[in-house]
Amino acid sequence: MKNELTLTTNSEKETMDFGEYLGRHAFDGLFIALTGDLGAGKTHFVQGLAKGMGIEGVVGSPTFTIMNYYDGPIPLKHFDFYRLHSEEDLWNIGWEEYGDGGVVVVEWADMFPSLIPEEAIHIHITLSSENERNIRISWSEKTPESIVKEIQNYALGH
């Protein structure tokens, strides 16, 4: 089985649509590691994810707060590692309790790769032009098959 695929989106809305689709199939314990350049669309993806999970209200980047918590049928914990200097900073804010359960999404996940569980979905977003984004999705053999199938189904439809 191939453990990676790439999607292309042509607008912020299409990036959010992919997130929304995954959100409709999210489950307790899902972990998504996001990477990509500044302004590539990571937060737009999370906004779509939250919508698909049934979370209402504004979903913003946790760049300055490190973590935003959104209550919903399944809680969403949205982390941003960008401003952290060490893993210790995360442990000090309660990574052990917040980094487990619900759906966890980490922007700038490549800063502390040892904190990313093996079963995580890795999503790397790059801008190819002003509106076009390439979204590379990868996973390991430990990633739950149900979400892998949904990602593959989405890719086949686009």
C-alpha cells in the first residue's frame, strides 16, 4: 500500500473543503501533524476540519497562545509549535494532558518530531502559485485504516 499522496487545491476554500471532509470522518485520538511555509494554508485547513467536526465559531491560529481548544462532539486541540524554543515549553503548558484524546492538530509539527505519534497523519502544504496549493499527505502502517481510506477516497474524487 502506498503511504503518501498529493492533492492540489486551487483556492483557500478548496483547502478548507479538504479539511472539512476529514473533519466529518474524524475520531477521538486522531492526530494530524501539519507542516508548510508561512501563509501556505495550514490554518485554513484546520478551519475546515473544525467545521467538519461540527465545531461552530471562529477558529484562528494559535501562534501566540500555543494551543486553542474547541469544544464539540469531539474536542479539537489546535497547537502551533512555531514560537516554542524547546519541548520543555510544551510540557510546561500541559502537553501530556492536552496532547492526548480528542483530535489533535499541530502546526509546525516538524519542530519537535519526537512528540508526533507514529499513527499521525502528516500533511505538508506548499504554495505553488498565488492560489494553488500542493497538499502532500503521508501516514505510517500504524495510522488507522479508516482515515487512510477516507483520504484515498477524497483524492480519487479530485
